[in-house]
Amino acid sequence: MSVSVSVERLRVWLLVGAGLLVMVVAAFLGYAHYRAHRFLTELPGKLGIDVRQETNNWTYSQTAGGKTIYTIHAAKSIQHKDGKYTLHDVGIVVYGKNQDRADRIYGSEFDYDPAAQVIRAMGEVFIDLQAPEAQDRDAKMDYAAGKDLHSAGVGVGAGAAAGANAAGEHAGTGGRLIHIKTSGLVYLQKLGVAATDKEIEFTSGGMVGHAVGADYSSDMGVVNLHSAVKVNGLEHDKPVVLTASEAVLDRQGGTAVLTQARYVAVGGDAARGGAEETAQAQHVVVYLRKDGTAERLVAEGAVTLTNGEGGTVTAPKGEMMLSAANHPESAVLTGGVKYGEQGPLRQAQGESAETRLAFDKAGRVEHVAMNGTVRLHERVRISNAVGEAWSERDLSAEAAELAMAADAAGKMEMRDAKAVGDARLTVMTPAVKGGGATSSALSGDILTAHFVRVNGGDHIAEVQGEGHTMLRKVGGTGVVNTSSGDSLVAKFRPATGAAPQGRQRVASGSDEIVSAVEQGHVVMTQMPVRKPGDSAAAPPPEEERATAERAAYDGELERTTLTGNVQVNEGTNVLWADRVVSEQATGDATADGSVKANYRQAGSGEEPVHVMAARAELKHDSQVAIFYGVAGKPARLWQAGSQVEAPVLEFEQKQRRLLAHGEGLGAGMVVHTVLVSSAKGDSGRTAAGKNGVAGRSGVGGGKTDVVRVASRELVYSDEARRADFTGGVLVESSDGTMRGQQAVVYLQGAPVAGKPVAANGAGKAAATGSVPGAKAGVGGFMGGSVERVVATGHIEIEQPGRRATGEQLVYTASDGMFVLTGTAAVLPKVVDQQQGTVTGASLRFHAGDENVVVSNGGDSAGQRVRTETRVKNKE
């Protein structure tokens, strides 16, 4: 955000010096001309020149109450026949009421016309204001004669210039004396106006000023400096220069006005080329207190401030309040404030409708308030080395407040900032090796930032957001992650140019988000990008979306943790959990607590696959989800009437494949599967036993039958419509139960309106091209009827009134036929309660039918002899 530089370098206080210097200049002329008028008009009477004569080296001192009021000295006075007077080497000293101040006016020659009431200085005129006090009578006479009290006496008669030099020397040592030099001074007594069109020079406390032409109205108390106003010297040990096209002091109104004013202060060591700080405006008004100190400054018209390092602030109007100690107290810039900086390490632009500043007792900015569509943009970098990339930052808000403080060296630095009203902060970093450009954007109704000083720059340490907060991150691969909520806290790692241990530096000069926490109605989205190798015709990646009560991002681990009623949507898939942890780099995630998931095949129109578990691991790229149960509550997957329960379920969505198993090697038959079977006897009737479930129509028009399978492991492929049960198998249905070592169940697709269903046979595509598992004939994951079951290894079958054993069983649902076989050593066997025991190479029978067809293998080569034994049930 780095709005600190834009405020720290406004330097509005420069206007203070400009106003005060103009005030001093005006006071010089006004007071000096007032004194000249008063005493020059009284001079003839005091010198006795109402008598036509010439008087040499005359001095007069007026006292009252034992105190000297003024002292007048003239080396010579001449009265002319025309009634005019010429005074040579005149010195006039006026003392303050408390004898603590002495003002002196002196020059080589004055002409006085009593009739026209005009006094004219024929040469240079010198005026000393606030001169030191002379303690005795002789010293006062000498001072009136032009002698310096602190050095060898130099009389006015020895040359007015020498007296001026002596006065100037004292000004440099005492710091109180104000010395003015001009020429061509004319006073019009009738009009109360003193004027000169010559150059004016004034000095005080190391400051030297010039102007060309001036006039003073004693009646109005207004002093005008006509042109080329310039003051230069040292202020706070810095060279300063003030210029103006003209200046006006209204003594009665208490104002000083400058036109086309410009103030320049050279920062740092001027001998080594210190940078210039400037303040200028078309019109500046200084409002004075009764004691003559500046109270308020108002600048209008192209108010421009520069910091000497490429920073510039402009505004139509600026105003400042000053303390009695001549320190700024507050300031305001209005009318559309614009800021810009063009430096080797920082480039910035900013604007606001209004900017207000508050200062500490030392006159340093400590608080800034910007209002009205605040916008700031900057580019920063750590060094200006060739190839060094720029980082960019943007801030926008309706209003912003900044808190400043002085560091140990007294330099102002940013501490805190607050942006209000649709506040938005964006940090953009350039591409680094191995990735593209990245960006982080934070927004909220209110954003509050805390700053730290790093390598001489103010960097973000923490940002807090309130109300409609949002965090948006764009990774180097183009993946866009966003999160929104009620509140936000983001912590930053200020840029130092070095990378955290074990990680690559993000970008030069950028502030990196190291952690973020968002709370309250959190909504997160991720927009993936096309993967390398994807064709342009491939559908674009779908947006992933998640909701939670709290989201925490760990930048060190690049990990996000969602807690509280978490819901994750990825395309047509949905996941619910109490807690979800996702890895930003891979997209993988783990879910804990009341995990539930729905998987729906896009465009299929089928019912989703449901999963419930205690914990889940989600692999993003491979689209594999592993669900875990807990003791007494296994993970469960189901769709329509079919379901699977197991300690561990591995669902491969892309391949539509399911693996179910236990968590340890010693697990027994912990996988429990429920399948829907539609069985039909060869007589055409439905073979539904006592456990049969009436319901939807199956293949052949029969009723659905629930088939339950218990096993140690299950591998199901929806593409092949095949379920492989291993590690010991128990199959239960309405026809009875079957045990074995392993079993393979083939499913055929459930019928879809207008679409034929092909028998699966050996589990391959039918000749018509209607592939089981394809959309044309599939009713869902593990949906449709059981077409065929192949079981092997120690087969045991229990049916009502019948028990059978063998090594392999093939069951076909279309005709309800069981085919049981064994080995040469162990033949299949059926034990019927009514008919006894039947054996043979192959036994064929239907559930619920007492008939058993026995086939025996022959001994002739190339031939197989089949015998059948039919046993009828006695009624």
C-alpha cells in the first residue's frame, strides 16, 4: 500500500516559511517608512531651521520622565531661500517606551519641502529596526551619529555605507537587528504615502532580502513591494530562498499577501548537492495575530509542493494553522489533490478530493486524513540494477487515514493506515524464474494496515479487514483463488530482497502475504487453468467453490484450512466436512469430521454417488478420493439402491473405479456391498424368495432383488461394469447365501427410455456397440441389474432345503441358472433335504426349483459325454 511516502513528503509546512518571510519584509518597510515620516517632518523644528542659516554638527535629544524618547543628529542643515531644506548626514534614533528597543533611520542627504509637505532622500537611506539599547547619554548621541555600539565608532559623516556595514555586522551577531537599505525614498505628507521605485535590500539574522519598488500608506497601514521580491539565507541550517512577483502587508487588517510565491529549501548538505524542497502558489495570504506572528496561511491557485526526490503534490487550495512558536498545527489541501513521484526505486501517482494533516509539537506530520475517492498507485524495487523488476501496489477507497511517528533519528515513518469505503489494496509482483507474475488483492468496507520500516522504506506488516472482506490471489501459473467473508487478518513478510529459507524469493521489493485468516460466511473459489497438452477444443476447467465459517491460509506451507460447516463444490461434485485442509501447490486436500460427498457425472442425468465418512483424502489431479471410517462406523458409498461400506473407500472419479478394503493386513470381511439384482426363472416367473424385495422392474420384467456381498476387498470398475470381491466372499440374496474365496459380479446397465440394453456376457462390449457403463444404457454408478456372478474357491451355497459345495460357481441372472463345478478330486455336490445328495462334473439348478441337471465328463478323446439325472420332488 505504501501510502506513507505520499504523505510524508507533502511538506506542507514549507508554506509557513514563505508566509513569515513575506510578513517580515512588509514589516521592515512599513515600520521604517512610518518612523521616517514622523521624525523627518518634525526635524526642521527640532533643528531650528525655521531660521535661514547653516548649522554644523548638531545633535538634539528629547527626554520625558527621565527617559530618552528620541535623539536626532545632523552634520549640517541648510535653509534655502525658496523655503526648502537640505539635511546632510542625518541620523534619527527612536527608543521604545521601556527603553528596550531602538530604531534608527539615517542617510547622507535629505530634502524637505514644507510647502508641498514632501521629504525626499537624495541618496541611500539606511534603516535599523530592533537595534540594541544604548545605556548612557553619550552612547545614545554616538549611536544617533551612526556609530556601532559594539565596535570602533564610525560616524555618519564618515560615510553612510560604513554605518550600514557596521549595522550589518551587528545583525549577524545579535540576531535582533533588522537592517534595510534603499534609495530614492519619497514621503508625501499630505497623502501619508512613502514610496520608492528603487531596489530595496534588507538583512536580519542571516537572511538577506531584495525587492524593486515599494510604497507605504500610513493612513491605511498597507505596504506594497512592487516586484522581484526575493529573500534568501539559512532556516534551520538549510539554505532557503523565497521569491514573489509582489507582496502586500496590511498592518491594520493583519494580513500579508504574496503573488506568484515560491519557496525553496535545500535539504541535506548543500555543498554535496542536497535536494531542493519547494512550495509555490499563485496567491498566498498570511493571517497575523495581534503580536504580529503568523496564525494561518491560505494558498490558492496551482499550489505545488515538491520533496526534492521526485515527489510532487498539487492542489487548487491549501490552508495551514500555526502555533505561537511558528510550528504548523494543522493543514488542509482541497479541490482535488494529486500526488506523483518519479524516483529510481519508486514511482507513484495518487489523488484525493481533500487531504488534512495534523502535526506534533515539533511541526512534524503525525496524522493524515484523505477524503473523496482516494487512489494511489506505485511501483517499487529494491535496487536500480539492470534487469531489476518492479513490483506494483494499488490502493483505492472513499477515505483513508494515516498515522505517522518519529523514529530514533527523528525521521517520520508510517505506523498505521486505515482505508474506509470499498477499500481495495492490490500487490502485484513480477514473474520470477520458474513462474509467472503473481498478485494479491485485499478489500473490505474497512482496511487497517500496520507498517514497519525495512531498509529505509515503509512496508506492510499486517492488514485487518472488516465487512465484506475479500482476498484474491493469482498464482504464477494463472490459477485464481478468491475468498470472501465478514473479517480478514493478513500478515505480510516485508521485502528484503532475500528469500525465506528453502524457498525462492517471490519478487524484488514486494510485500508477500505470509498468512491470512478470514472469518464469517467465508466463500472461496478457485479458477484452474488449462493443463499443458490440453487441446483448445477441450472444455475449460470448471470453477471450484467452497464455503465455511473460517478460512486460514499459511503462506510458508502454501496451505489453506477451512473449518465450520465446510462445503466444497468442484464442478458437479460436492463435499461437506467439519474441516478441510487444501494444498495450494497441488490442489490436494484432506477432510475431517462428518465427511459427506456427492459425485455426479456431468450431463448424465443420473442420481449422484453419495459417500459418508469420518475422514477423506482428495487428490486433485488424479481425481482420486480416499474415504476413511472409524471403529464401528465404516465409510459408506451408495447410489440409488446399491451401496458399499468399508473402513477405507478409494473412489477414482476419472476412471469411475472404486476400491474398498480394511486398514490392516489382518482385517476380515469388512467390506459390505449391496447390489440390485433382477432374476427370472426359465419358466418365466420371477424367482423372488422370502428375502426378495418388490420394487422397480428389472431386466426381463422381474422384480428387483437385493444382493448383499461381504468380502475383505472390493475393486469395482464402472467402465467394465465389473466388481471383484477377494479375500473371502459371502453373497446373500433372496435365493440364499454363497461363500467362496473370491467372486466377480458383472452388472448390466439399467434401462434408459428409448435405449436398448445389451447383455454383458463376458464383460466386454456387445456386438451392437452398446457398452455396459456407457451413457446409453447405464443407470448410474454400480446401478443396473446383476447380470452374472462368477465365484471361485471353496464354494458353499445355502438355499432353502438345499446345500451345495464346489470350486466354481457361475450364476446368470437372465435365466436364474446356477452352474456349479469342482475338480477331478473334489466334485461339486448338492444335498437336498428331499432328494438326497447329487454329484457330477457340473451341476445346474435354479433357486426354488428341486430339479438339478448333472453333467459328467467323458473319457473319449475329443468327446464329452453328458448324462442327466432328473429327480422329482414327491408331493
